[in-house]
Amino acid sequence: MPKRTQAGLLFACFILFQTANSQKAGLAWPNGNFNDIRQYTSTGKVTWYYTWSPNPVRSDLEFVSMLWGRDQIDTFTSMINKTISQNGVTHVLGFNEPQQPGQSNLTAEEGAELWRTYLGPLKSQGIRLGTPAPSSAPSGKTWLQDWLTACAGGCNPDFVALHWYDVNATQFQLYLEDFHDTFQLPIWVTEWADHNFNGDDQPSFDEVVSFLNQTQSFMDATDWVERYAWFGVMENMQDVGYNNAMMDSQGDITDLGRQYIGGGSAEGGSAPSAVSSASSRRFRTQFSALPPRISSAIMALTALPGLLQELIFL
Ligand SMILES: *[C@@H]1O[C@H](CO)[C@@H](O)[C@H](O)[C@H]1NC(C)=O
Ligand SMILES: *[C@@H]1O[C@H](CO)[C@@H](O)[C@H](O)[C@H]1NC(C)=O
Ligand SMILES: *[C@@H]1O[C@H](CO)[C@@H](O)[C@H](O)[C@H]1NC(C)=O
Ligand SMILES: *[C@@H]1O[C@H](CO)[C@@H](O)[C@H](O)[C@H]1NC(C)=O
């Protein structure tokens, strides 16, 4: 065939490939090396992960480091250059839900000061930086605006990171569009799920399946959404509904997890049940049996809220 047609076809294939393998899907991974991360990489759709901490796990996926909040400063400063040289870290995430007292709990001014001290300097090492990631409570956007004001032009994030929990896929899309319009930066959704935090009425499994499909399709097709990571890929979903679980209580990938990685619709499938006290015990035993170096890596994960934290400390 003529060269130009050939080139055109190649280009079309390239675009198709890019859409199918959008390189956006990631894993928010609190499981250390206990569960097999390779279950999520078989299709090639998942390309990166983060651990809510500066500590990587054993995986060929791209590691994205994070400074969760004040409590992680020491670990972060001791780990960051090592992970840049050994794990090829090119992106770093800022503080976790800074406007929430139960999370990293920072005023905009504190956030600006910590950013200028520990994150901003990484830009000179070629690292791209994500903003602190506010929760989707109305205070989240305000916090981010106040933070930029407090930075007085001195923070220069490369993308906005955010979390979103609610039950309407259209509203998810509108929320992302609003953040994109407001901040004029690419978006990373570093936690999202189909969960209602404003009442007891939770979506059915089929509703979650459809919500995931709609929101993920939207992000795959939207060029200013650079990356996303669902909540959650974990045995214990803490206070988020188990219909959103991409891992069961045995540490195995669920039907929803297979859908997320492009392995086929979870329609007609099922969600795992909540972790039993027996498997919580198993989890606990695993943690206390850890070698010190690994358990200190896991300690960095104590930034995680709620039940998981209890499991680690019990
Ligand atoms: C990391 O390395 C750079 C030089 O490559 C150095 O300027 C910086 O202080 C180091 N950061 C930490 C936290 O040690
Ligand atoms: C959040 O920080 C404020 C100080 O800014 C402190 O008074 C409060 O106790 C903190 N909340 C939690 C839950 O740690
Ligand atoms: C979802 O949100 C959109 C936009 O606010 C609204 O038009 C629609 O009615 C909502 N859907 C449901 C089922 O509430
Ligand atoms: C959403 O569902 C449609 C129809 O089943 C499918 O073609 C598409 O690949 C799905 N997209 C995602 C991101 O799951």
C-alpha cells in the first residue's frame, strides 16, 4: 500500500492503542508486598501506583511517591532521592485531604510552608508535582484556592490532585470540569468511589459497575485528566462500601477489579463481603511478623485512616 496510507493506518492504530491503553489507570495500594499486585497488571491498562507514602513496593509499575502530611516528613526526606534514582520516580503527590481534621489536617498557610520546604525544591530535579488532594467536601476547593493564595506564586504545581466520593457520575464529571476550569491544570483523581457519605443509602453492585464504567470512560477520553486511581484495591475498605472493592478478603482481584483493568464488564458479577474478624486477625499477624525494615515501610502507611490503622496497631 502507498506509504501515506501506511503511515495513516499506523497512526490510526497508534490512536486506538493509546485509547485502549490510556496509561491513566493506577492503583492506590496500601497492601505493601502482602498481596499480589501482578493480578492487576495482566492487561497492561494499569501503569502506575502510589502507597499514600514515600515507600514503594516490589513491582514493575511506575511508583508515584507521596508526602501524606507532617507525620511522614522524616520518611519522605530519607526516601525521596533513593526512589528517584532507584525506582525512577518522576511524579510526587502532595498532602492527603488537608482540609479534613482526621486526615493531614493542615491550614492553607501550613500547607504552603510545608510545600515550599519539602516539595517545591524537587522541581529542580525534574519532578512533576501534584497539589495537596482535597476531599470533595465543599471546603476542598476553597482550601486549594486559599493554599495557592498562601503560596503567593511560589508553589507552581504541575497538576491538581483530588478525591471524590458520591453517587452520580454526571456530577463527578461536572466536578472535574469545574476544577479544571478553575485551576487550569491537568487533573489526577487519586481516590474516587461510588459511595454516599451523606446518608445510609448505598449504591447496589450493579450501580457501582455502571458508575465505574461511566466515570472511567469519561476520564480515559478526556485529555486533561492525566491519571486516576479507584478506592479501593484493599481487603478492608474502611468506611467505604464493599460494592467498591477491587480486592476480596483473601487478597484476590474481584469482578469489579477485572473491569477496572479492562478485563471485561463486572455486570452480573458480585462484590466481596466485608472482611471477617478471622481475616482481620490474619492481617494483624502478618503485620506483627514483619522484619523491621518492611514494618517501618508499613508504618508509613499508618497515614491511612480508620480501621486499617487499627489493624496495624492492634
Ligand atoms: C536530593 O538530591 C539533591 C541533589 O541531587 C539534593 O540537592 C537534595 O538536597 C537531596 N534531597 C534530600 C531530601 O536529601
Ligand atoms: C488539627 O489541627 C489543629 C491545629 O491546627 C488541632 O487543634 C487539632 O487537634 C487537629 N485535629 C486532629 C484530629 O488532629
Ligand atoms: C445526576 O446529576 C445530574 C446533574 O446534576 C442530574 O441532572 C441528574 O438528575 C442526577 N441523576 C440522578 C439519578 O439523581
Ligand atoms: C464501558 O462499557 C462499554 C459497554 O459495555 C464498553 O465497551 C467499554 O469498554 C466500557 N468502558 C470501561 C472504561 O469500562
